[in-house]
Amino acid sequence: MVVAQVFDVGPTGRRSGAFLAAALSGGLLALSFPSLGHPAAAWVALTPLLVVLHGTRSLSRAFGLGLTTGAIHFAGMLPWLTQVMVEFGGVALPIGVLLNGLLVAYLALFPAAFAVIVALLCARLGGWALLGAAPVWLTTELGRLWLFGGFPWELLGYSQTGVLPVAQLASLFGVHGVTLLVVFVNSALALALVGPPRHRWRVLATAGGALGVVVLFGAWRLSDDHLVRDGVPLRVGVVQGNVLQTDKWDPAMRPTILTRYLDLSRQSAGDGAQLIVWPESATPFSFEDHPDGEAVRQLARDTGAHVLFGSTQSRRDPVPRAFVAAFALRPDGETAAVYHKRHLVPFGEYVPFRSLLFFVSPLVETVANFTPGTGPLTLPIGTHLASTAICYEIIYPALVRSFVRQGSQLLTTITNDAWYGRSAAPHQHFQQATMRAIEQGRYLVRAANTGISGLVDPYGRVLARSALFETAVITEDVRLLSGLTVYGRIGDLVAYLCAVLTVAAVFAVRHTRVKASATVTGG
């Protein structure tokens, strides 16, 4: 067949051809995401890998193919991590590259597991098993979401966040539902290339039909548009202070930074803002422990607005602990609620396996050891409830859903992406935050120190956004909403059903192999 000739694969194909196909899949996966990529790449990204897995009978070889795909995928998507560790972690460039490489190698294990399972299923069930690739891929993404605290950065479904008719599927099944659709189309293309020719058009028609139904649903949801008319209106001001990371904790810069935030906030209040949102770690001091904290309380009193901002909080009950926190102030300047960040950034807010990493002592010594918060928390805005996810937390779908289940009518997220410079990271981070609005049917307000700040409606449409590294204030109207989407009700049920199905299929196939072998040998 043509595909076999191109990659020189199959039972007698050369090893290099198969690994070339796996590498192509890795490159296409990396190109599915911002800022250099395009969402169209995702619809074919896994097809080359699936084609070669169809003809792979060696599980060790399948592991190597998947590892190749994963290594190129994550190396192409996460190069900015090296920059962060070198520039702000104080490590030498070779050590930064090594640490980034270790993370990439770990993440590549998940596509490797996917490849092994698909190859196993194809070996026992034939080419039609390719159509089971979607739940298998999703199962490995769930592993990436939860194992060792999780690193669910840019799950495959996020690639379609900007393709709004497709992205509306997330209101039913979350980002995982979009992932299922994308991988199913990839698997159908692979089966059409390597499967029986008489079934080719039937397979393609099935995939096209599924995609068509999703697009029609998405178009209907977008045209219905009732969520932008429901609920209670609220005018929100987002302040982007644009403070360089090197300036943030410079004592000489403290008055300038604070004045900038206060002046921009008063400008937004003059435009009618009832809620003013600052980024993560906006105050260049610990809010409750520094006398300049009173200036922030006075801002709320002077403007009559609610103020939500990031700072740190210390407690000594019974041992000293430090938290990455979000403070919500009432218009009278008093603290209405404090939220403690639950998902801390590894090597940014704590160091996993700290005692073992003696060879990167500058990084270990630089990183503060914050304590994670416990339990979701809603923040009162008058008689209504909002919530905030701090930085990295916004990429955890279940956490944001837990806020909504507790009554949050508005999603906010505060972050400091100054670490990442002008890399792809701020664009990827904003993309993932946008998906939360679609999943939960809520407006999303995002305040980022150096960008990208913005407001997103419940359908994923960006109402306003700032550029990177500009001082900006955005004041727009949102609505406080109370209804639940299907995903808000059922959560990740479909995703976990896929995990159960995958595990059951693997056990069944392995058991069948053992029984068949025993029959042949007379055992």
C-alpha cells in the first residue's frame, strides 16, 4: 500500500521508516498548539503513529515508537521550561536542559503506554482495534493528569479551543470529550489507510458523520447564545501591571508597583467596575504583614468596588506555613475570603524530591516551599459567589468544576506568566483557561501580570484581551450565571468510563493470549 511504501513499514519494513512515522506524529502534535501551531494539525497528528502500530507485533518496539512520538511532542511544546530554570532558577544551561529533558522523558512515557496498548489490541483483534485508540489515548491523558500531582499541560482536546463549533462539545463532556473526537478521527484515517479497501469509505463516512454532528451541535449552541442574556450583569475591571520578574521583589520598586496598580484600578472604577481583579502575587509584599496593605483596603473603600488580588499569606498554627493566596476584599475594605492555592507548581512553588536534587542546589535554594491549600472555596461578591484559580490551577478541569458545584457564578483566574517571556507558554496557558469557560457555561476573567489578560464568554469567545508585556486595564461587562452544563453535572464520567474500558480490554486480551498459548502447548 501507499502508506507502507512511504514509511517502509509492515512486518518486513525497515525500523527507520516506522520511527520516522512516529517522529512525524510527535512533530504534528507539537504543531497542534500555540503559538506557532494550528489546530488542523491535531486531526492528523496521530495517524502516522497509528499506521505503524497496526503493523507492529513487538511490544518493545511499540514502546519505542510511542516514546519517540512523546519525546518530540513534549520537547517541541515545552522548551520554555529550560529558559525559566536558567533565568530564574539560577541553574547552568546544561543542568536546565537536563532537567527539562527528564520531564520530557517522563511525559513521553504516556504516549509510549498508548502505543503499547494499541499494538497489543491490534495484534489480537486486528486492524479494527485502531478505532479503540481514542479511549486508550484518553486513559493515558488521565494518567498524566493525576500521577505524581499531575502535569496536564495542553491535553490534546485543547488544540480545538479556538475552533468554537467543535469546542462546544466540552460543554457536554469537557476537554476530554474533544480529545476523544480528535483521536477518533485520527484512528479512522489510519484504518482507512491500512484496513480493507472495501470498508474505507464506510470508516471515513462514520468519522465525518461524527464530526458533522458535533459541528452542528456547536453551531446551534453558539447561535442560541442564551447565556449572554441570562443571569445578573456585573462590570469587571482587569488590571495588568506589567511588572518584570526581576523588579517584582526589588524593595526600591515597591512604591512604583503599588502606585501603578492603584492608579489603574481607580481608572477602571471610573469606568464603572464593580469588581477589580489583579494578578497572582500582585502585591510586592505579603498583604497582611506589611503596612502598605492598608492602601489596598483603602482602594476598595474609595471606589466602592470589590477587589480580588493575589499575594502570600503566612500562618503559625501550630507550625509556620506559607501559602500562595488570593484575597477578596469587600467595598468596605475588609477581607471577605482568602483562597489558598491547591495545585502548586513543581520547581516553582515547591521542589518535589527536594532531598534528592542536591545537584541543582541553586534551584532548590531559590524555590520557596509553599503549603498547598485544602478544599475548594468560593468568594463572595455581594450576594453572589465567584471563584478563582491561581495560575497553574486553571488547567485542572475537575478543580474548576468543584468551584461551580459549590455555587460559583463567575470564574476568575489570576496568574503571573512573566517567567515565560515571549515564549509559547502564555498563549498556551490562555488557551487552556478559555476551555474552562466552555465546560462550565461561565464567564471567565483572567488577570495576568504581564499578559495575556482578558475576558471570555461562556462559549469561549474572547471579549477582550491584552497583549504581552503591556501595562493595561480592561473594563467589560460579564454576567453571573447559575445553571449547570451537562459537563458541570456529570464531570469526567465519560473519561473514567474510557479508562475502565481500556483496562478491561487490556486484561481481556492478555488473558486470551495466555489461554490460547496454553491450548497450543497442551497446558
